Amino acid sequence: MIFAFPLETVPVRGYRWFWTVEFIVPGQYLTQTQQQRLQMVLAPQLRQSLELLQVPALELRTLVQQELQQNPTIEETPPATEQVEIEPGSGGETEANPELDFKEQFEVLSRLDDEWREYFRQSQTFHPHTSDEAAKRQFFFDSLTQPESLQEHLLDQLKLAGLSAEDRVVAELLIGSINDEGFLTTSMEELSHSTGAGLPHLERLLKLIQEFDPIGVGARNLKECLLLQLHRLGKEDSLAAIIVRDHLETLGARKYPAIAKALRISVDEVQQAALFIATLEPKPGRMFTPEQPTYVLPEVQVQKVGDAYTVMMNRDHIPHVFISKHYRALMEDPNTGADVKTYVRDKIRAGMLLIKSIQQRQQTIRRIAEEIVRVQRGFFDHGITHLKPLTMVEIASILGIHETTVSRAIASKYMQTPRGMFEMKYFFTPGLKTSDGSEVSNKTIKDAIAQLVAEEDPAIPLSDQAMVEKLKERNITVARRTIAKYRDALHILPSHLRKTY
């Protein structure tokens, strides 16, 4: 059993001394030994830098707002004569030497005033936003409404059903047990036990709810859902209803000849019934749970200028943080108490660390983006067929940083390019060697598979082995199991399930 106790010393370059007390249990006896060792720990400054590097721009603003509330010496407003601003990262010298006199620190702040103004001016001219555009954007966000949920829709219909108060309570419990796809997920036995109502009573209320909109809601499985829809359409005795009721699993496997043989009808009749069944809604509650749009903000913008691609950081939403000049006067005031000066000094150093971390974040993301553009020049010129294999280890080796730094820097970050918006992780893909010795990205192979399936004859779909042969014609040699893996990743069914008769 080992316990480690930190010494009361200041960590040096992320290292800290620990006393280790080890209790050894030989049989039933305890002995104690003591040794000193050096252990690597993450300093608070390093943790903050890593956190700022990993979060996207929108979350970065939230973190900065939290810091603004805790640190009165930093502000986020346009530059003014009362304030001296620091360009992010300009406090590197003072952070590296904490013993630097504070008067010299403030002189550094003053000299950097003009530099920050130019930085702020460039960021404003890069993406100018007028007050009208800001008002339109705010109006758009204010106009967003919360869509009605499936449960709310059903409860509104329940109010018009004319049920007694007791039945309404039980019916509300039934509706609460319906998931977002429209299926009843709790068994009737459990509901009977929790409500105290008998099974016939619950069945009667469930039948009532199954008459509500949308059609098929309240079903306990897919078969019941489809049969409810066929019943509402007046086709409860049709061939489609018979197939759903007796041969649904066989239909899911697209074994039309087997169904035709069992029902003694032609394959064409089965296929026509299958086409009609495909028009039914397997998840009746889906219309009330639309996919929420994901709002992303590009950290990097890639523009083609002449024959070259230029990488520019999107600074519009990066907080412009600076240290107020008011605290310079406060520090120089002889009437300011020592405790106040100590407090202000600590807060200014924390603010300078924040500014430096933001600048380091921007520089790291920019360097990685520039390297991506250099390596993937073929993609930007010709499209996905020219996407090259690229790993984080390669980028880290070129830039002289750690692989985990690259991983943090590209996490949830997006690039706006002439070919559209892409997540930065999109450009990092493993590759496979072709027959001529060159490498091709797995995204290129997936795109080729999707293209082959889109162009195939539905009556004679391509098997995985046939795709292997087709790709060989393009000098791409891959194994059949690789085709199957990528096809599954693309949610493409096997050939026997894609076949139409």
C-alpha cells in the first residue's frame, strides 16, 4: 500500500517532489519506508491552455465570459482611449519572468497599444458586420420556437376524448410511456401494476390512443404499427396486410420468391405489395422529433487567391480580451495598499495568461490548417478522389508538437473552404496502397463504393467481390472484407437485399 504526499514546494516546469510512504505487509506485520521521487504533474496554467485549445469558438466565448466575471482587470470591449489592450500572447515575456517589475510590465502594455488597435482593425475589416446585419441575425435567433412534442400532441387530443377524470389519468400515463418514435415501450402488465387498472381497461384506453394522430401511434411493435395504418386506410384484408401479419420477417429479408410460394401468388404481386408497404411510416412519431440543426462556426477560412490557397483565422467570434488601463494607475498610486496591489498583480497575471493561451490556441490551429491545405492541395483542386491519407502523427512530426496537441486542436473545429464546410478531422484519414504503389484515402474508397452502388442495375446489384474487381480497374486494390466494412459504414445493404425483382 503506497501513499504519496506533495512537499510544500513550487513545481518546476510541471514537476513536483513527493514524499512516498510505503506500508509493506509481510504476513501480519507492517513496516514503513520513506523515499523521495520526482513526479510529472499538470500545472494550472497548462491545464487552462489545453482546455482553451480543445474547445470550439462558441464554447471559448463562454469560458472567457466566466473569466471576465471573476477577473476585474480584464475586459472585452472595443478599444478606447481609457484602456490599454494587449494582443493575445503579448504577455509572454512577463509570464516567463514573474519577477519582472510591474512598472516595466505596464510600459510593455502601453507599447502594445498601437499593435492591438491594428489587430482589432484587421479583424473588423476581415468580416465587417453592420448594425442591420446584427439586428437581422438577432431577429432570426429570437424567432426560433420550440416545436410541439409527440406527447404534447397526444395530450391535446386526449382533452377532446371526453374521458372521466380517472380514465384521463390512466391515459396520460399510457401517453407518457410512448417514446419519441411513437411506440409503447412499457408492457401492459407493468402499467396495470402501477396504475391498479385491469388489463381490459388498459387495452380499451390504448385502443382509443391508437386512433389519435399520427396514424400508428401507440403500437407495441412494428407489425402492430403497420397493421394500424393499413386498418386506417381500409386495407386490413389486403395482400399487404396478410404479408405484414404473417411474413414480415421474410419481407424484411426481401425474400419475395419465398413469400410468393407460401401465398401461391406471383413474385410481381409480392413486389407490388412490398412497394405499398414501403410507403407506410415505421416510426409514426418521427415527424414530431425532427433532427435539430447543428450550428457550427468555422475556425478557419480557406480562400483561393490566384493559384494559391490562403488560410485565415475567423476572428469575429474570438473574444478580444485586454487589460484595462485603470489598473495601471491603481498600481502606481502610492495610496494603494499592499494587499490591493498583490490582488491586482495576481489578477493581471491571470489575465495575461488567458490572453497568451488564446493566442497560442489561434497559432496552433492556424499552423495545423496551413499544413492540411498544403498536404491536401489535390482535394481542394479536384475533389475527394484526390484526398490523400493523412495522420495526426505526420502533422505533429512536421510541426514539432505532440500528437495529442493536434487531436485537441482539431476537435470540433471546422474549416470553410471553396469546396464547402468540413470538420478538420475530415482531412485525417488512413490510407491503402494501390496496385501502382501509391496511397489512397479510405474516404476516396468509400466515395467510389457509393458511386458504384448508385450506378448499378437494381435487378443485378454488385456483390462485394464485384466491387473489388471494379475498383481494380481504377488501380485500387482492396480486400473483399474491406469492401464489406466500408459498405456497412455507409449503411449500404448487401447485394441480395438491394436486389429488386
